[in-house]
Amino acid sequence: DGGITQSPKYLFRKEGQNVTLSCEQNLNHDAMYWYRQDPGQGLRLIYYSQIVNDFQKGDIAEGYSVSREKKESFPLTVTSAQKNPTAFYLCASSKDFLAGVYNEQFFGPGTRLTVL
Amino acid sequence: DAKTTQPPSMDCAEGRAANLPCNHSTISGNEYVYWYRQIHSQGPQYIIHGLKNNETNEMASLIITEDRKSSTLILPHATLRDTAVYYCIVRVSSNYQLIWGAGTKLIIKP
């Protein structure tokens, strides 16, 4: 089955530790995205990547880092510099960048990160 | 800075049409109207999008007013599985991304 996988579903970390969230897609999509969602709110864009080896900051990139070494993978690292890391993190992809803008983004199931 | 206004919650009876309103009075001429929905603790799912004309697909219909200042998403025969938060999104920011508001929580009742 084609789709986007995020693992794990739930993640717990101690304050001050960096943590990396996984996102893999087998849809052969060029563009990938990371969003953060806080309770009762909409999604906010953290980073996006239009193509392999390229990525751009979104609206709330501070305290996060990403890499795009492979087309299928777009891992997100939540660093200790992120002041409020506890949130629901969603990864998405689209066929290409403009497809994501003017048509459809496909979302993974999300990772709920709790920092203790 | 979301450019849309939606009611925070709505109820609808199972089998009836669910009509979800959205106001976007400051929409620009080249901005599309998108609808996504999110079932609890899952990733959002694309429903439909449009620019000026009304649109229909297998999931829903999108009715956009002539002045484009508001729109309505119609789920023709709502089922219990349609219970979700529905997001109306019209803003494409300077980096061509979607800006999400808080959405409408739609509850389908048996």
C-alpha cells in the first residue's frame, strides 16, 4: 500500500534531550512537509522540502531541524532549543510543490510527542 | 493569520446533508478555497478545493458565493464516520503554504 508512515505513534522524552521523528513515504512524491498541531488549533508549518537535498523554513522553524537526503525520507529533529515541544507532529507529502499548494497534500498518522 | 471564520461546532443527523459554512471576506482573486477534515488524533484528509466555480467530487460539494466572500461545504448524506474537525483554508502565504484555522467540529448524531 502506498502512503506515509510516521513512527512512533507516541514518544516521550525528558526535557533537554533532542529527539528525531521519522517520516517515510512510498508515493514517489517530491515535496514533503512537517506541521505542528497544538490542542484545539489548526496546523502550523515547521519546514518543507520541495525536492531532495533542499528544504525551507516554515512559520515556526525555531528549535527544529530537518534533512532530506533521500526522496522517501524527511526526518524532523526537535532540539532542546524548542521551548514548548509537547505537541502532535504531522508529516505530509505532495506530488510536487505546486501540487501541494493548489491541490492535495497527503498526511501521515502523526506522532504525539510529550516532553516530561 | 487565518483568513477564514468558521463556527466552532455543529451537529447534524445521520443521513441528512451537513452544510458547513465558511467566511473569507478578505480573500484575494487568486486564492483558492480548500477543505480538509481531521478525525480525532489522525492526519488531516483532503476533501475538495475550488477557486470560483462550484465543485463536486465523490466526497462533497463546494459552493462558493459569486463575490467569493463565503463558501459552504456540503456532505450530502452524512454518516457517523463523518464526525471530524473540518478546516476551511483560503490563505496562501508568501511561501505558498496553507494557513490553518481552528476549524468546525462536526458531530453526526444517530
